[in-house]
Amino acid sequence: MASPLPAAGKATVDLSAPGVKGSRIRRDPPPVVKELSLAEIRARDLRHSIAGIVIFTLALVVITWGVMSVAGWTPRQYTLRF
């Protein structure tokens, strides 16, 4: 069985002693959180919803276009007569 390693020469620190100082790291206080009104929240949700619907529709159009391309179908195959 291995024996424990000897201390590397550093002395232990007694944190309960009265002379021990705390950390001197300076930190900025957290930023103030901006309060949003209900109207601002609803407007943001509406914008996000519209953006999601547009992106989803564009993705469906691209997928449909790709499938039609692979299948060899094109609207030029048909003639419309009025």
C-alpha cells in the first residue's frame, strides 16, 4: 500500500483566525435588470411568432422545390390556356 505524500512545504492556513483577510478580488455589481411591460412582452412574442412562421414556410418551400427538382418535375411541362 502506498504511503501518503509529505507536505510540499506550504503551511496550512487557519481561516478562523482573526488576522486572516478575505479575498481582495473586486467585482462589478450585477447590471440592473430592465423591467418589461406586458405590452413589450406581447410585442416581442408577436415578432418572434411571425418570424417563426415565415422561416417554417420558407423551409417547406425549399424542401418542396428540392423534391420537385430531384423528381424531374417542372411547371414548364404544363400549358395554361385562358
